[in-house]
Amino acid sequence: MIVVKEKEGTEYEALNHFNMWGIRKFGPPEGAKNVNLSISEFLPNGGAALSSSERERIYYVLRGSITVGDEQGREYLLNQHDMIYIPPDDKRDMKVNGLEAARVLVIVVNI
């Protein structure tokens, strides 16, 4: 078993993201083989440009509100305690709604 305390983690910059900071809490270096868990904090007007990943992703909104869009132009409004699953290779963008920062738990599964 591995315990990660509240104040532990590694700051990271995510490609194609803006007005945000991230803390990677757990992943392969600490013992997991296929899962990364991080927390992303997006400032108002923050978000991510349209892009894809070959990995599965889950976004769980801890605070605030975000809109996740896909390449077909559909938008998914997510508020506190909502989540979205993004399959491998699906393109998505993201933006913060309103003037409150959004905190998102991000789970990435390497397949």
C-alpha cells in the first residue's frame, strides 16, 4: 500500500492548457503501473485547447464549473461533483465557467 498525503505531489505543466496549475499526486514513478492521478486548478478564463490523448481520461469536478467540448461541437456542462469520461483518441477542449476557479481531479489510464 502507498499513502500520499494532502501536501504531497509534484507540480506539472500540461501541454495545451492555459491559466492553470497542476499537481500530480500519484503515477508510475510512485508505484502505479497504468494510472496517473492529478489535481488541476483552473483560474477563471482558464482551460485547455482542443486536443486528444491515446489514454483514457476521467475528469471529476471538485469545485466550480467547466464546459468540455468535443470535435463535433457538442458541449458538456460539468458542475461540482459531476464527471466526464473521455475515451482514447477523443478530442476535447475545456473552459472554466464564471468567475470562480475550478478544481478538477484528473485520472488518466495508460492502456
